[in-house]
Amino acid sequence: MELTPESMGYDRAIVVFSPDGRLFQVEYAREAVKKGTTVIAIKYKEGVLFGAKKKKSNIITSTEKIFKVDHFIGIASSGFVADTRVLVDAARVKAQQHRLLYDENISVVGVAKYLADRIQTYTQYAGVRPYGVSLLIGGIDNTGKHIYQTDPSGILLECNARAVGKEEDKANEILEKEYKEDMSLKEAVNLALKILKLEGKGKHDEIILRVVNKQGFRELSKDDMKKLGVNL
């Protein structure tokens, strides 16, 4: 009987490559990300828009998907909530340390590289597992507005718009076709809503939209949506 890579044990340890050059534990972690609810980040003219649907486990609890890291940086995540919490906390500490040391805000790429390095480290050592989460790190700094994506391998990609999670394939196809540079906030919100509704229609209290611009990080309220002329 011919042995498959799985039966030969190549998926039992993170430090073992299969004969075709794959790390199965990293690939399994990517599958965990694809089971998470879809989140999105889009550059628009004044900043970065984040969007997500709350994952309600019952009537009184829900899971946070978009986090403030610093005044001008946010993170959206799909995957294991516990892994996200650890990485977001690490990013917040890094941002605070940078401000204390240099008396300035940390750059978006500074946070992104720090997290990507941390994630990649957990693909190198026995006795650990990869982080089962993909992050969209976005914000504004002295060089402009930026969005970066990480995944369980530690890869770091810069994007103009990106979705990760359950419907990421369909969502990124839509972004490829419909995203345009310097779109207005209203256009970005409408595009985000179109993508978030791939998982079914949601009421306003089930959809989270947050922006990072020169005024900082904040959530778009129901009144903000009315002013934009956007209907859920």
C-alpha cells in the first residue's frame, strides 16, 4: 500500500516539511480562518474602512471582530478569537512602547511587520501550533493610508482592499472588479455592505463598520449611515 503524506506523519509536527514542500499544520490553520465570519478592509479617499458581521453565539453574547490598536490603526480578524486577542494585545503594547521611546505614533507597516514576524515564528518551533487567524491591519501614518494582510504562515501583503474569512473568495472577486482608487466613504460603505451580505442580510446592529482617518478610529453609527444616504 502506498503511503500518503498524512499517513507518514507529515501533518503531526509544525517543523516537518512534506516531500512536496508543504507544512500541513499551516494549511490546516488556513482552513480554520476560512470557517470564520468574513471581514473586510477598504481604502477610501480619506482613510480605511473596516467591516464585519457580529457572530452572535446566543441572544446576549457576540464576538468582536474589529479592534482599535492605536489612535490611527485598527485590525479586523477572522479565525480563532483567542489567537486574535493575544495578537491584538501584543500590537497595542508595541504601539505604546514605540510612542514612549520615540514620542510619535507607530507606522502601520511597523505594526504589520511586528505581527507577521510573531506569527511566522510559530511556524518554526516544535511544541507550538500556528496562529489560526488572518488579520487585516489598516490605518493612516505619515506616508499615507495602508492595509496589510497576514495569514497563519506569517506572510505579509499590502492591499488596497481585502477580505478574509468564510466568503473571502467571492468577496475578493467582487473587490477586484468594483474597487477603485480614491473612492468616497459612501462608495466604500456600499461595497463593504455588498460583501458582508454574502453571508445573508443583517440588521444594523449585526453589522460593524469602523473607519480610521485623520480624526482617528471610530465606529460609523446609524446616524452616520443616514447622513451618507446608505441603507442596510
